[in-house]
Amino acid sequence: MDRWRTAAGRATTVPFLVRCGVLLTGLLATAVAWPLELLSNPRFMVFPVAAVIWAALAPRGRGGTAAALTVIGGWLVNTAGFGAPISLWRVLTLATLLYLGHTLTALAAVLPYDAMVNFDVPALWLGRALIVVLISAVVIVLALGLTADLGGDAFQLATLIGLAAAVAVTMVLARMVRRQ
């Protein structure tokens, strides 16, 4: 408790706000993903909220992963278990919030809680993240528009090639990380 009290006394504004951003994006993603029936029941929401708080308080650990997996689990419970329809706005909102939560967690992990940082640093960081989100959303909407037109064997082949390329890139990156 003394360490937490000392850290809270020495915390500066920007790292605190970045951690608040992690908390906010995690809570919003939880609200979008989980079914309303479970959101209103505190007994079911203790674990997802605790995971989001864990990610905000200790961004260097596994809290970010736990929070993201909890949100994804809520999405699966909502769509598969409760039969919620999959709508484009929910998918894009959830993807945006998960990406912003991920990138803010990465920024919070490298910012000590008592660092003196200009507001330009998180502003540029979020600006780049929002550009990525916007480009991704446009590509997704265009790809969904093309799926209605293409369809058939050619589209299935392109999907399989894309999945194989994604797996290959992941394997190469994992091997590069292990080398260092």
C-alpha cells in the first residue's frame, strides 16, 4: 500500500491521463461487447471491469491482454449466446476501441507514472492511431462492398491466400522476436 501511495503522490498529469484513456477505452469496449442483460448485473461484470482496471493500473503486465480477451469473450457471449445481431457499427466501434486501448496501453507501459511529458506526445500517438483506425474502417467497408459483388470460388481462394499470408507474417515476426 505504501508503494501505491508514493506512486499516487508522484504521478504526473500526462501518464495519469494516458492510464485514464486505457480505462475509458476498456470500459467502452466492454459496454459495446457485452450483452445488456449481463451489463446490468454487477455479479457478472466484476471480472471484466477488474480486467480493465488491471490494464490501466499495471500496463506493463498481462492486464491489457486480459482486458482484450474479456471484451472478445463478451462479444462471443453476446453474439453466440444471446443471439445479438452482428452489425457493422458495433464491429467497427469494438475494433476501434480495442485498437485504441491496445495502443494506449503500449504508451502507458513505456511512460513511468512520474515522467514529465508534453501533451504533444500522447496527442501525436493518438493522431497516428486514429489515422490507422480511419484507414482500416474505409478498407473494411470497401471490402465488404466487394464481397457482395465478387463471391464464389475466386473470393474464397483470395480469402485463403490472405489468411495464409497473415499466418506467414506472424510466424516471421515471432521468429525475429526470438532472435533478439
